[in-house]
Amino acid sequence: MASKAPRLRCLLSSPFTSPTAPRTPNSQSFATAAPEPNPSIRRPRTAFSDRLNVGPSLDDFITASSPSAETSVPTSEPDATEIPTPSPSLRTAQVGPANRRRTITRLPQWLQTPIPTSANYKKIKSDLRGLNLHTVCEEARCPNINDCWGGSDRSAATATIMLMGDTCTRGCRFCSVKTSRAPPPLDPHEPEHTAEALRRWGLGYVVLTSVDRDDLPDGGARHFAETVRRIKGKAPGLLVEALTGDYGGDLAMVDLVAGSGLDVYAHNVETVEALTPLVRDRRAGFRQSLRVLERAKMGGRKTEEDGGGNMITKTSIMLGLGETEGQVWDTLRELRKVGVDVVTFGQYMQPTKRHMKVHEYVTPEVFEEWRKRALEMGFLYVASGPLVRSSYKAGEAFIENVVRKRARRSEVALAGAMGEIDKGALI
């Protein structure tokens, strides 16, 4: 039987080519090679992504603008004082290993804060972890955590407790809080734990906030209101500020929280109306936030005859997102129309590379000018500065004083009406 000849393949032989297709150098294709792009097929561009991704390059930060390129933005206030806009000199630095150096832009000097190391800071952090509580100070990477948590004594320290977990159902483009469509269920013991922690600290003023919970029928309003009631039960003299979401526009939930016994109702518009679709989650809205603030002013009551309209309301605006001077003016006017008492201005700072870029680092002089303007418009109190946040402790001391004075006047007026004190005590 004849032996079979082995089947051999010459690896050096040229592949089969069609006689009609002449071979050219490097014309051989491979299974893993990417197909050549077709220039006639282009991915459609969207106005949203174009506006979201636009931002200053490094050259924009380190290269001085020519005078001819500068343009002035007209304001909607004819007699407005021009805001001084000195150009800050931003520093750069080289970071990374020697073979992979990259240039980064340093923050302006007025935005740099010390690393927290005080005993009060460590004590508050230990108490929070032991009771499984969260704070927006940590989750939102607030630059003031050393200032707020590290007071000279525990009564001078403040912390903003974040209720309903550390995971939000919304994805605002400025916020570093974790997001999920289905966060973990609420902790039924959280209201009691929060009240107990605040009783231990012996604070005079506390800010409660929460993540948005659109997965819950009431948005978490009942959980929030129950927490306020537990706090007031354990520490009746403690003043409570609630920084809430919009509850999807459900004003009945706003009434529920506003009528729970809190002293200040805060809800942030975050930015001007024109930038709201780019900055906030699509489920939020500038007009919706105004309705929340207007309803919260009633303090959970239907009419002014029932005692409504006396709740102190508060909101916050970030600068440096690309807003114009005229847009800020319009925002302040809209806030005054719905009776907002307190407004804060702060610098937007990009938490991570995944978030919106900073359009501008606003100088302290500009913040001071907006503070003066807002006070002239009739706001009760204005905190304005690069590091100011919606729960900034400098503002809390002032608001605490206002709330206690109002409460005292109410007690005196009530006692006078009942004939328990003489007229001289009412002066």
C-alpha cells in the first residue's frame, strides 16, 4: 500500500489573488483589522453634547486674553454697577512619572483649604460611622469640612446630615454623590439614630438634607418628616434646617416636610434658568424649584390666617458655570417674587473629570459685589464667596439668631394677647 504524502503548506507562499484584482503592497486584510471608515457616513452631532462638552482648554487658563478679544456682556439692570473682573493668574505644575509627565492647572489661592485633622473632626466622623449615618459634607466633597467639623468645641461644629442613604436616583452633572436607579431600601432606624447623634453633639443648629429618591412613592418625604419630629422630641431647642429635593413637583410632600416642625426650609435652584437643562437632572426644573420654594414659605399651612407665610426659605446658586450677569439678575428677581429670604453664592468646582468643566473661576471681588446687590434687593441674609456652600456655617449663626428672635416675638405677642404680661413687655 502506497504511503500517503503529507499535506504541507508553504508559509512563504503568496496567498491566492484574483486575476482581476491586482495585488498591491500591504493589501492583505486580517480578521482583526478594523474596517476603513466611510467618509460619507458621519455620526450625527447633538446640540446637547456640544454644549455639555465645551469648556476652556489649558491654553485658555494660562494665556492672557488680548484686549481686542474682550467683549462686555450687557446687564438687564440699567443702573447696575459694573462688577470688577481682575484676571486671576493661574499656576500650572508638572505631575506624574518622568516619562509620562503632564501639566495640570492649580486652583486659585482663594480656593485652597487645609486638610482636616482636628479632634472634633475625628469625633464627629467616628459618631457618624458608628450610627451608620452619612453627610453631604463627605459625599459631595465639600471644601469647608475642616471649617465646619473642626470648631473650637463641639457646640461650634456643624455637619449636614444626609438622609436616606448615600445613593441618589438622579444624575446632576455637577454632583459627585453616587447614583442608581434602584438604591438600597431606607433604613427604618435612621430617624432615631440621627436624633440620638444630634443629642450627643449638643449643637444649636443642624442642617438635614437627603438624596433624591424618585423610586419611592412619596420621594422619601415621610421619612424626612419623621426624622425632624424625632430630633425635636430629643432636642426641642435645636433649630433644624431641611435642604430637600423637589419631590417630583408633588407639593403635598412639600407641605408634609414643611409642617414637620423644622425652622428653615431650603431648596436649591443651583443655577440660572437657561443653564438648568445642562447642569441638573432632566427631572428637575427651574420653575418647579420656584414652586417648591413658594409652597414651602407657607410652612405646611394653607393660608396666612392659619400662620402660613412665616417659614424662612433659602436657596443656593453656583457661579462659574457659564452664566451671564443678566441671567443672575433675573434669577434673583424670580427668587424674591416667591418670597425667598436667604440666598448663597458659591464657586462651582468640578468634582471629577466625568463632571461638567469649570467655565470660570470667579474672584472674591465679584462674589462680594453679588452679596451687596442681593441685600439691596431685600434678601434677609446673603452668604457669597468662592467656598460658600448652601449649608455654610457662617450663615447658620445669623439665621439661628433670626429664628430665635422671631420665636421670642411670637411668644411675647401670644402672652400679651392672653393678658399674661403688661404692655411694656411687648416693646
